[in-house]
Amino acid sequence: MSFEQMLTAHSSKLIAHSFLQLKCATQRAMSCPKDSFGEKQMPVNKKYFILFTFLILIISNRTMLKKFFILLSVAVFILVAIVFINTFKTKAWPSHKAMALEALPDSAITHMSQAIQIATISPEDTTHIDSIHFNQFRAFLEKAYPLVHQHLTRTLIKNYSYIFEWKGTDTSLLPFILMGHYDVVPVEPSAVKLWTAKPFGGEVKNNIIWGRGSVDDKSNVISILEATEALLRKGFTPKRTILLCFGHNEESTGTGAIAIVKYLKEKHVKADLVLDEGGEITTDKIKGLKRPVAMIGVAEKGYVTFELSVEKAGGHSSKPDKETAIDILVKALYKLRNKKTPSTLQEPVKEFLHRASGSSADFVNKLAMSNLWLFESTVKKILSYTPEGDAMLRTTIVPTILESGVRENVIPSEAKAIVNSRININETTKDVQQFITDAIDDDRVKIKVVGDFNTEPSSVTSINSPAFKLMEETIYKTVDDAIPAPFIMLGATDSRGYREISNGVVNFSPLIDSKGFHGIDERLPITDFQRFFNFITLIIKESDKKF
């Protein structure tokens, strides 16, 4: 007897038994808790039981069973067809041959080296700025770029931040803002011996410029000034006003940039483009993708810091209570770290995946990213395997500082933790605080926002905006075979405040897989410097076009 015949022979008993179980399940469900709409919730196992009963009814009838499998086969065929059509319909991003790059000015490498040698370390305490080095940097700029200081109007903001105004001939065109910061993070004394070259030596060897700030962010500042000086030397005058804005404390508080924006708002300045550091050219972010991807930042995650604190009577360490303030706080942090915030593929991330997928040599990767409607959960899971990929999907929350105790034999009466969060673009500080509260679920842990450097997520610059289109066109001209793609900035930059005066804020530097910034052996290949110089030169020349 075949399985089908056996199943048909016993179908009456199976159906009768199934309906009996269904009746019992329904009666028990009457005592189930109500959902948010006041309706009785059917337990999950009861739902599966009903589905099983339905399947029994189908397979007990030969004709119905055949129809069921025919329909199922057709559905599977259609699904597979759609998936493969979408996959093969996703074409590789158009390839472009970059133009021949203009050589760097003779003095450019020397100027970059000299800029690195001036240790403009960003102070945590802005009331104690290292005026010697910051004034030295000002003197360096005046000597290195005489035409910039002769033809552009310089305004000092908070003593050490700068606005250089290059007046355009057509006042109907809104300005372009090219920005950067010249402060740098410190180098740990213990790490100096690990560097290939002195951190503030500005040494040039093997066609690479070594030193702190060579990437972050003196590459921006010096490239902008070199391009401007070179164009002035050729007698170029822009139709559109160009503003060069350089902050002095981006690595700490960013108050210089905040003051610049305040000044520009008071002058009623609106800008068509704001270009700042952020994204760069990567060659290893997408599996199977051999082409370079130019990652253009179109939004920034928010930034907020919370303090979690617990107060509980302490005492002598020889007589510990069942729980101490430290115990309670550690348990709270453990629960918080083990509950992830919701993951979402935001539109910039989807567009990034779409542009990259068509050129991927990995078929499975291409298939998944070309059919996000079906494989979105799988793609999110794959992205979450790496810290960077996971941060693209969700709000991140992590403890960074712990404080408690004064002596080894005294149980402290208070324990504190500083928790830093980078907020996804669809959420708010209030949402994050509620998430932390729910995750910890302990009234003994007090939660509050602390610090002055807290911002909500930024708005998103459209990929259809003139600013983004200009980035695409300029990337095509300066980077061979590149795929320009939007992404969400995970860190904070000085540009976040500029969104108050522009809908065209983008974050991009034409560096290829930069190395060492904020770490050991920060360095700038001269080929990257040359590309950066040409990139900025083109942006300034293209500023004559109407947006």
C-alpha cells in the first residue's frame, strides 16, 4: 500500500481526531490573554494545529492533493523565475575611464609635510587650547598660500576656525562650501615606538606622506588650499562664491564648526553644496566586487551619551550584601548588551547594495541583493556579522566608561556607567532611552542623558539632488571604473550643523582604503593626494554650472 493510499484509508479517523483536538484547543483559547485590541490571542501551537488540520483535509482527497501540488509547483516556478529575472536584470553599474590627472604643484608635498609637523592636537578642554601650535599653523597657511590670503577674505571664528570667502561674479548662484578641520587626535606615548615614521615628522618615503593628520583631516584642508592657490595662479575667478570653512576642534567638541554655521546663518547664507570628509573609495566592502566603490555619505547617525547609575548602601568588603551597586549595574549592562536594537535597511543602504550588487562576481551575493523583497532578512543577517555592517543596520549602544569604588576593602555605595549610542536615522534620543529602560527593566538603575555633544540623526541628502549628481560626475572623472554609492555616516563630523543652511551636504574624500587614521601609521599615498587635488579643482571649476 502506497503512502497516499494508506493516508486516504485512515483519513476519516485523522479528520475526526483533528476536529476533536481543534474543539479542545478553541475552548482553551478562550482563557488566553487579550492582545492590544482586546481580542483573544491564539497560541502559536494552536495556529500550527489548525494549519495541520487544513493540510490533512487536502491530502485526504486525491484530486485535491494533486491540485495542491500543481499549484505549489507553479508558485515555486514563478518565484524562482522572478528571482532569476531580477538577478539577471540587475546590470553592472556603468564603467567610466578617469581623465588624466594633473600633476601636483611642486610645493604641495612639502606643504603637506609641513602641515603634519605642526601638532595641532584637539583639546578635550577647549579653554586650554595649545595656542602655540595653532598660531604656528596660521602662520604656516599665510606663508604657504599667499594668493589665497591676497584674493580671499579671511574671517576668524572663535580665534582658530576659519572662513575664506572667494567671491563669485554671479550673485544669483548660491555658494559652495568646501570644508575640513585641521586639528588632530593625539598619539599615545606608548604607541610612538610602533610607528614606521615619527607621528609628527611629516616624513616622505616610498611615495607616501607619513604622520598624524595626513588623512584625518589635513588631507582635506591642504588639498582644498592647494587647488585654490593653483587656480588663482592661473587667473581663475569663479562665477559662484566659494567658501572654505576649516574647524579647529572637530575631534573634541566641534564648537568651531558650530560657531561657523551660526555666523553664516546670521549672514543669511544658504549653500547649494557642502562637501566634508567622511566616505572614501573602498575595494573590499562587498564580496566578489572587484571594482572600487566611492562611498558618499548622505546622512549621519545621531550621537548621544547616557549615564547609568545605581545607589545602594555599601560597607566593609568582609560583610558583602547579596547584591551591591556594582552587581546591579553589571547585570543591567549585561542585559543591555544582549538585547539588540531593531535592524532596518534604510534607503541609502538599499541603494548602496543595489549599485554594488550588479557588478558583483559572486552570484549568490548578487542574487540576494537583487531580491531584497525576498532576502532582506538574510542580507541583514550577513551584514550583521561585521561590526561595521551591523552598525549600518541599527542604533548601536555600548558602555565606554565605568566608575565605582575608592578602596579595595570598601564596598561602594554608587556605581556609574557611561553608555554611548549612535542613533539610526529613523530613531530619536527618546527612542533610545526608552529602549535602554525596557532592556534593563530595573527601576534601581537611573538613566539620564549627559554631555554637551548630543545630536539627533541628520536629514538625508537625496541621491537625485544636484549635489549628489556632482559628486558622481566628479568621481567618474577622477577614479577609474568607480561605482558611486550613498551610505550612512556612522561617526559624527563637523558637517552635521551645516544641514541648517544646505540641502546638499555630502561627505566624501577620494582616498582609497585609507590607513592608520586615529591609530598607528597614519599615512597618505601621494597618488591619493594627487587625486584629491584634482577632485577639488574639478568641483571648483564645475561650480559655474547652475543647480
